[in-house]
Amino acid sequence: MTISINVNGEDHPIEADPDTPLLYVLRDNLELNGAKYGCGLGQCGACTVHVDGKAIVSCLMPVGALGQRQVRTVEGLGTIQKPNVVQKAFQDEQAAQCGYCIAGMIMRAQALLDRVPSPTEEDIRLHMQPNLCRCGTHARILRAVQRASRELSLTMAKGEVQ
Ligand code: FES
């Protein structure tokens, strides 16, 4: 069956069973491999993307349930040459060890900062809780989100748009 989904601002007609998890469609049909398969059970956050600005686990989202909602993946934030503020902060804090969880971490952090540009440490800890890092770089991830928040505040103070 043909389903149309909007990912990173573009409409994509895809051939898939409506029950197919969004994660599989992103990776297999659209070759957007940032979101990762970790547990397939909604318990690790490696597959986190945004749907209408909210962080969701794409392994549990049937593609047929999306309708007109907009999907954003880590590929929609920035590029290797031009990372966005959150991606750059994760690089600068060297938040990745093996890197498997990082796209999901960045998407969850981005969803928080889109809503709350200056979160407290507790806000960040609570918001990031569903995403797991088996390498244990949580302290660096926390610093990366704090760095991104500071950068965004500076950008807003200067009146620049990101
Ligand atoms: Fe989706 Fe683990 S793969 S939450």
C-alpha cells in the first residue's frame, strides 16, 4: 500500500504495510540511518525522532498512524559540515563514545530545547531519562545539553535565528 509521509519537510510516497514501524521506513525506505534500532520495545530511545515537534520512539509508531503529522530526524537538523547548535554541542563535549545512542539523544535534547530554551539541570535529567547510553557518557550528554542551551541563549540575545 502507498502511504505518504512528511519527513524533514519533504513528502515521501512509500510502499509499506501501515503497521510497519516508522523506524523501519526511515531506515529501509528512505535511507535515513540516524535513528537506530536498539530494543524495538520503546525502552532505550535509540530510535527517537520528532513527530510534530515531540520526541517519540519510532520503533513503536506504526507508519500508517502518522497521517499528516510532520516527522523530523537527526538528518533534518544539520549536516556534518554545518551541524546545528545541539549537534555541535554534542561534538564539542565529545558526548559520544560508541555513538549508537547519540542521534536519539540529540533528538530528545532538541525537543526539550525547542520548548524550554533554558532548562534547569533537573529538567534536563528528567527529560533525557527515557534515552539510555550503555557506554555511560550521561555526564557528557548532560554537559552537551547545557552547552547547547547556553549557545541558544547567546544566539537569541544577539537576535540571530537558528
Ligand atoms: Fe526504539 Fe529502543 S529501539 S526504544
